[in-house]
Amino acid sequence: MPFLYHPLVVHFPVALWLTSFLFDLLFVFKKESFFSTVSRYLIGLGVLAAGVAIVSGFVDYIPLVREGIGQAFVDRHNIHGLLAYATTVLYAGLFATRWRWPRMPRPLSLSGAIVGAVLISATGYLGGEIRRVM
């Protein structure tokens, strides 16, 4: 089996985005702009890390296909990939919105953070399940 880069880097967007959610919760309870700012930067770093994870996934895919990975693995990963792309798009939109509108109403900001945290948690869980069956 070739050396795979994707499993090494895919944890970074998950960790950054879940940490941003914690800072969003701190912002709701403490009402200090520091927490909102840190959350926004963590989301931006997560979007960059997601780009690296996506590229590394395509780089890893080519040697895996040459080795004859099973179609069931490919099908399962396609479903997971769609969820991962949707999560990345959501967080990219959340980052752009918060950058342009730093004083977004808290309920709107928190609802986006909750949806993002649920999506990235589901994505991370499914990714772990895929790795387990490999």
C-alpha cells in the first residue's frame, strides 16, 4: 500500500472548525469580541486546511486505484466526499459572511456554527468509518 497523505491532513479542518464552535459558544456567554474574532480566524484556517485535504485526497486516489481498491470503498467515499464538500462550502460561506459582517446577530451566527459543527462531526465520523474498513 502506498503512503497516504490524506489521512494525515484531514484532521486539521475538523479540529479547527470544532474549536471555532467552542469559541462561538464562549462568545455567546462572555460577549467579548475576542472570541468571535478567534472563531473567524479558525474557520478561515479550516477552509485552507480543507483545501489541502481535498488536494491530498485526489493525490492519494490515483495510486489506490492502481492497486485496485474496491468499488464499495469508492462508493462509500463518494457519499462521504459530498458531505465533506458541503461542509467546506458552508464554512467558506460562514467565513466570508463573518468577515464582511463582523457584528452579525448572535442567533444567526450561532445557528450557522451549530449547523457547521453537526456537519463536520458527521463528516469526521464517516471518515473514520471509511478508514476503519480500509
